[in-house]
Amino acid sequence: MSPDSYDDGLVQLDREAITLRRYHFPSGTSKIIALQHVRGYQAEPLGLLMHRFRIWGSSDLRRWLPLDMGRPFRSTLITLDVPGTRPSPAFTPANVDEFTELLDRLLDERD
């Protein structure tokens, strides 16, 4: 993996965009979010009841999670702040530290 990209098979991040694979229901097509539209993000522990076992869709109508069969084994939920997008895109990267470190750097470079 290059120092300017992250890809775990479900989430891809590079200088241009965040791609959430298997996002749309029922087609399973990807959602591509231009990095210039991302205002920020929130990282929080994956709740035991609310989102951990939500394999695809929404538990609270504020967030939409792409299909991820590995979600019950992940620890952190990332919710993007993208103005005008409701529900907010949320996902569970396989390597949270690597993903957030790169996202922080790319968002800082953009400003």
C-alpha cells in the first residue's frame, strides 16, 4: 500500500476520494465521496447493541453503513461529516489507526 492510500477491500482512501464498497442497497454498488466534500469525521467505539451486528443499513436513521460481514469483529465506527448527505456515511475500517492517520493528513493538506 502506498503512503498516500488505504484499501482494505471495503474502504478505499486516496488523495481524491473515499470509496465505500457495497454501500447501496440492494445493488451493492459503491459510494464515492470526494475528499473535498468531507468536512470531518467522528470515530467512536462500535456499540455492542447499536451498530456491531448491523451488517448493512441503518440502526438509528442518522447513519448508513455499507455491507460488511466482518463488522461484528471490528472495534471502531467512523462517521463522515459530508454536508447535504443524509444519512451520514459510516463504516468500520479494518485498520482504524492506519485509516484515520491517513485521513487526518489528507484533510490537513487540503486546508
